[in-house]
Amino acid sequence: MKSIAAGRDEAEARGKDRTASVRGALASLSLSVLLASLGTSIANVGLPTLARAFTASFQDVQWVVLAYLLAITTLIVGVGRLGDIVGRRRLLLAGIVLFTAASVLCGIAPALWLLIAARTGQGLGAAVMMALAMAFVGETVPKARTGSAMGLLGTMSAIGTALGPSLGGILIAGLGWRAIFLVNIPLGILTFFLARRCLPVGCRTPNTDRAGFDALGTLLLALALAAYALAMTVGRGRFGPFNLSLLLAAGFGTGLFLLAEARAASPLIRLGMLRDPALGGNLAMNALVATVMMATLVVGPFYLSRALGLDTALVGIVMSIGPIISALSGIPAGRIVDRFGSPFTIVVGLIEMAAGSLALSVLPAMFGVAGYIAAIIVLTPGYQLFQAANNTAVMVDVRPDQRGVVSGMLNLSRNLGLITGASVMGAVFAFGSAAVDIAAAHPEAVAAGMRLTFTLAAMLIVIALVIAAVVRAAGPRRSLPGDAS
């Protein structure tokens, strides 16, 4: 009897240790996502201060944000693949160190060019943290709780986005602009030690067919994506010959990348993966949804200030409602995914988003700020439902040796959507407003741009619903093409 009791106590102790380890691992992954998202949003609020500090134009200081986003977008697939090869834990720890060290350089930078270079390093570290956080979920969380874990990561991303402007404003007012970068140092150190202690080391088995790293493919993909991102961002909304040249270069670079991948012995992305209707559909929906959500962040402030006449403080308060709702709804969204499954939850989330987009095109003109807030209250929980369900659908059955690259592709599709939302949807808003300078446009013109932008956003979500129907009709995802050795 004593031996049985002792065995039971030992089993309970092991269970408690495993639960504590899972919680510690999730804490480190959550902090990784928080830091990466905070890195973008906290810098935006500091741009006017940076322009004064370095006596620079807005176009120059804009690269403080753009360099970070470009580094993430161009490298996120490559670091995911590299994690599959060298070990995700080792690479994640290196990414956290890089992000933290780059934050130090940002905080002490004596010149704008050095700040931009340091932000590029920060973006590389953030790419590692974003790509590998979701990949680690499959190794640390039981399959039945994957949806909840994905919802938690989505919540931390939303918290980082929501916290950035308010925290940045407080730090700049009290300690100066350098504090918005130096604040990452204690958080980075905490994240590193949690990850080092709690994340599983993993065991990699040599695979001669997949052992190499596709350096040429990584370079070509980075150049093609950089050209696309620049084509969509330079020119302040005007698409001129230089933008067209960059877009043509992006297309040419994409062609070279596909050719290189077809010939590579160990490609960065196995092209057969993209022929799988489920994975391709999930990635396409992810990009469309990210496009719509970025449109709310780009168009919203102009509409609230120009059309509704709110001052800067009130605009900030109203704009924070969406991220706060997103943070509160992330974990419940994950539990809904665990209970009802990914396919059903994806459809429900997209329907909510379509309704919210249509509401944004109509309700603010009818009810003012109350109408805008009501539309955001509909749109944002739908986004969290979609995000938790789509991330779960993509990652839950991926083979261990593919988790890094698939997670990277998921983040890549999101970042492409963010860039497209900021540029293309911003251009649609300007076109609908019939104004070269939105900041000086008439309120009625801004309202017209708002209606056009979110009517188009609703159409994009309808396209995503069609894709969801096709993915659902295709049935459960098969083993990804190209997985086999």
C-alpha cells in the first residue's frame, strides 16, 4: 500500500512539474510575441519627437518604423526554416538576445541612421520571436489545448499593439524618446531566462535531404519582398514610375525565387506545399483579414479627427477600444476553437468581420462616434475568432520538422496583408476622399473615403468566406506535399 501511495504521489508531482513547465513555456512565448508587437506600436507614437530630436523630415523618421517592418517581412520565412534545421530553442534564444541588444543600440543611438540600422536588427530579432513562438506551441501544449494557446498568443499580440501608444506617450513625456527602446531591456532579459529554463531542448535527427539551408532562396525572397514593400510604401500614397519599377522588380525577383526553389536540393519553401488547398487557402485568408484590420488603424484616426472632429486625446481613446477588445476576447476565442473546431469558427469569425466592415461604412455617418465604436465592437471579436481558429488550423497537424517554416509562412502572409492594408487601402481612402492631402480634406469628403474603404473591406472578407468554403469542402488537410524525405 505504501508503494502504491508513493507511486501516486510521484505521478502527481510529475504532473505538477509538467504543468508548471507548460505555463513557463507559454509565458516565455507570450512575452516574445508581446515584445515583437510592442516594437512596432511603441515607435509610431515617437515619430514627431524623433523628427525634432534629429532635425529630420517625416519621410526620414518614417524609416524607424519601416525598417522594423521590412526586416520582419523579408526574413520571417527564412528564420522559420533555419529554426527547423539548427533547433528552434537555440534560435529563439539568439533572437531574444538580438532584439534586446538592438534595443540598447536604439536607446543610445546618436544619429538617425544608426537608430534605423538598430531598428533593422530589432526587426530581425522580432522575426525570430514571431515565427518560432507559434511553432513551439506544438511542442509544449497538449493538442486539445492548442486553440487556447493560440488565443493566448493572439491576446499578447493585441496587448502589445494596444499598450505601445499609451506606454510610449508616458515614457516620452517623462523620460524622453530613448526610454521607448530601453524599456525592452528588462523585458528581454526576463523573456530570455524564462525561455532558457522552460522551453524543451528538442532532439533533431539528421536528415540529409533537408539538412542544408537555402541561402539563395532566402536572399531572393528577401529582395523580392523588400521591393514589394517599398513599392507599396514610398511616394506617400502616389503610385509613380519609381513605384512601378519597384513592383516590376518584385515580380521579377519572385520569378527568380520560384525558379531557384524548383532547383534547390533543400528549398526554403517546398512549392508543393502551396498547392495544398487547405494551407494555401488559410494563408490567403490570413492576408485578406490582416489587410482589413490594418485599414482600421490607418483610416480610423483620419476619420475620427477630420470627419467627426475629435481632438488628439479622444482619437487615441477611441482607437484603443479595438485593441482592448481584441486583448479581452483572445483567450475566449481560443476556447471556442477548442470546443467547436477550426472550420466552423473561421466562418463565424469572417461573418462577424464582414458585418463589422459594413457597419464601419454606414454607422459612423449615421450615429457619429457611437456608430464607429459599435462597428469596432462587432469587427474585433470576429478578428480574434478568425485568428485563433486559422492559426490552429494551420499549425495543429504540421510535422515537427515543418513547424518553423509553416509558422513563418503564416506570419509572412499576415505581414504582407499589413503592408497592403497600410498602402493600398490607404490609397483607396485617399481616392474616395478625392483629396491629395487627407489632413486638410473636408469632413464630407473624408466620410466618402471611409464608406468606399470599408465597402471594399467587406468585399475582401466575402472573398475570404468563399475561400473558407472551398477549404472546408476540400476536407481535412492531408500531409503537406513535400514533407516526405
